[in-house]
Amino acid sequence: MSLLLLAGADVAKGALAQQTGGDSWLPRPFSGILAAVGDKTFLPAPELPAVVMSTEWSYHRTNNSWVINRLLRDYEEYWMPRQVKERLTQMLAKAGDRGRCRAGLCVSVFEASSEKIAGVPDRDLLWYSGYAVAVLQLAIASIPWALYGVWQEFAVTALGTALAFLTASLQHWTQERWACNKNSNKTFVLTRGNGAQHAIVIIGAGRGLDLEDLATSSEGLPGKQSTPIIYSGLAVLWCVLLITLAFQSAMQHGDCQRIIVATVCGIENLTWFLLAVGTIGMIHTIIIAGAPRKPGLFGIHLTYRDVFAQPKVMKTLQELEKSYPGCGRSMIKTFFPGDLWEDEQTWWQAARERERAAKKGAPHSMLPEIPTTKIEESSGPSGMSSSTTL
């Protein structure tokens, strides 16, 4: 039992957060023992700081969503589109120093996919691996029963797996994962804040998730008051499983004085099989908890549209603003919290007036001109469109 608890409650919550959610009728594949949750939420806390911005009002919200946190964490190393990698390489080379790994700002633009439904996650091999691991564990636990007639190992494995699957199938996981409005028309910017190398623009297009809602989804979550009751009931069931089987083990020896010791030691015969079952489950849990995933596996389906990258952050934001009005402006306070130069203030004021005029439906010929600024030309296609779906 001590071996099974080495991974810890945080790892168990992380694995469950990766595997749960969606409308599948199958139980969610997960093996492990859960600890009680003190903050009345199922999903783990975000691992990294992040900011979510709405381009319409330039509101900045500190991210409290584990889903958004994983999108940013896995972006650069796992699901960044090829076009963005190529443009980033060009921009870093232009920055000057050979082998430089950070410079300027790289903004990638995505749109909510029209081919899939937001909030309905994709499935991958890691998700289905839980079923394979459960079958393997049951097969190992059945060996003592088949060869020696000792059934306790199989009973512990079978009932423990059933409880783990029951825990992962609770509807609260889905409610907390996507506690936001859907079919949003807003455009959002995700970034780790001032000094970050990347910013991700996501255009809702009337079919995406409201990421502003999702960023603060831990507040006022439906059913949040029932969380302690649910977890308390599951904790009682886990204790009943362990104590009942330990009691049965002690009674088979005909020694009632050994019941207290047996509740801790549990099964004493052929324990190597149970140790193998626990080790496999623990390793699988750790792998699942830290595995990188694509946005579609979190129910956020994106189609790549564009990329903007310049060695100077201001140049990147101005380039972005010309193609996507409001996007660059929404990031000014984050990347430039101090005062702007006079010519920069003039440029952004003109861009703002042009954006307002466009919203009022002014003819294109009547739109105010944006002051000309020298934006460094890239040595390749910086805004190459693509229909890559993530």
C-alpha cells in the first residue's frame, strides 16, 4: 500500500484531469487511489502563470483554468504548427546572435474549427491505454487465484479498479473542465505575460469556447458544494475495500488478535503479484499525468490561420493589428505596462480610430489612415495561411 501512494494525490489528480471529460458512456480509464481534495475542485491548479485577454475590451484575466494552462505548457514543444516554427526560426536568426533562443514576440493566430464541436474532446492512444492497463492488472492478479486458489489479490485489483473508474466517471469532471459559455464570437489572446516568447490568438467565430469564462471557472462552479460529500463517500468505499479484505485475511488465520495488524499489512501471501499490479498502475498514472496533449484532446479544436513574428515586440503587435484589428492593441498593456513613445501613441490612436470607424460600417475609402511605420520585412512568408486542424 505504501508503494501505491508514492505518486501522491497531485499526480493522481493530474492523471484524472487528462483522462476525464466528454460524453462517452464508457468509464474513464484510470488506475490509482485518490486523496481528498481540500479546495473543493477536481482539477489541479494551473502549473504556470498565464493571462487571458479579450480583444474586444482588452480585459486581462489571470488564468485559473488547468485546461488553458496545459494548452500553453504544451504549445512550443508539442503542438506548434510547422509554419510557426519556421517563422520563429527566421525571426530568431534576424535578431542577430547565432543560436539565440529568445527574441521579440511570436504571435500565432487560430480559429475555432468548423469541423468539430467545442467541448467534445478527441481520443488518443493514451486515453485508451487505461483500458489495456486495467486488463493487464486483472490478468496478473488472477494468476494466484488460478494456480493456488488465493483470490484476495484479484479481489483487491478488481474492486479497486472499479472504484477508480467510478471516480473518473463522475459528471463533475466534465462540468469543471468546460465551465464556460460555448459558441463564442469573441477573440482571445493567451500568453504567459510580459517577456513571453509566444502569444496565441484564438478567434471564436461563433463556435468556440468562451476562454474568459474558462479562465475563472473555479469560481461559482455548479455542484461545487457537493464535491466534499462525493469525495468523502469515495474515501469511505476505499477504506471499506482495504479493511474488509484485510479482516477476511485475518479471520482465515483464525486469529482475531491480528485484525489490527492485518488492516495495515493486508494480504500476506503471494504479495508480489499485488506489488506488480500496483507498480504498473503507478507508472501508468505518472505517464498520463505529465503527458503532453493537443488542444483537441481538451475539447478545444483549432484551425491554424496566421503567424506574426518580429525581433521587436512593438513591430509584431503593429503588424498583427493591421491584419486583425484589436488583437495587437489588447496586448499593449501586458507587454508595455509603462508609457509609450509619442509616435507609438499616435500610431495606436490612429489604429483605434480606424477600428471604430470600421465597426460603424464606414466605407473603406473613408477610413482614417494609420501612420506609416517601418516594419521589418521577413525573409519568408510570415502570414502563410493553412487549414491545419489541431
